[in-house]
Amino acid sequence: MSYPNSAIAHSTKPAAAVARRGIAAQLPIHWQARAISSYLHAQRQALTALPELLATRVSTLTGRSVGSEDVFVDMDAELATIVVDGVVFRARNQQVVALRSCIECGIERFESAPLFSRADLGYALSAWQPLCHNCQPKEPLNWLES
């Protein structure tokens, strides 16, 4: 009796055909390994370029000269960080953001929207007022009745 979906299915095919199928089944592993290797290589290149990217973007946004040697890179988290005049900037996935603490308690940190221009940075430094969950204004229980 033969079970086509069984891991120990019995076959009446010649041994040569089974051997060829076994070789063909191993070929996808080779292309998968090459694809994974290409991804890892591109990821390493992106992480290597991250300090320069962050330094250049922050220099453009702030008008201050920032060197890539001043950038801290966390390879495991795939991000780069630099502090300029007390403002923390972070780069991840080719995006640069500013980090700000909750304006009430100062405990939790939040990432701004991506910074593309000096105006974006100005908004993140002034108008954007992040609040953590615990510091959010409480809605009155009967807010629908007002």
C-alpha cells in the first residue's frame, strides 16, 4: 500500500529517477543560500554606511559640522545614534529621526516623524509634544454628555 503524502511513501519509480529528483530537491537550497548571502552582504554594507549617512544628514539639518566618528552604531539593533547640543538623532532604514522624552514625566522616549528638512526638525523641536501613555490627558467619563 502506498501513501503519496507520507514521509515514508513507497515508490515504484526506478532508483535513477529518485536520485535525480533528490539532486533537484537540493538545488533550491543553493539559490536560497545565495539570496540570503546577498541580503546579509547588503545589510552589512548599509550598516557600514549608516554613520556617514547620519552625520551628513544631521550636518545638513543643523548646519553644524558632525563627523561620522562621533556616531554610535548598534549593529544588533541596526541603528545609529548621535547627540548634537543635547538633541538625540537616530538613523534606521535610511530614515533620520529626533528622539524626545515625554514632556510630562521625561521617562519614555519617542521618535519623531522622519526628518527631511530643517522645517521638519523645527517642528520636532518645538510643536511636537510627545506624551507617554500614563501622561495622556484623561477623558471625562461623561464626555458625550457635554
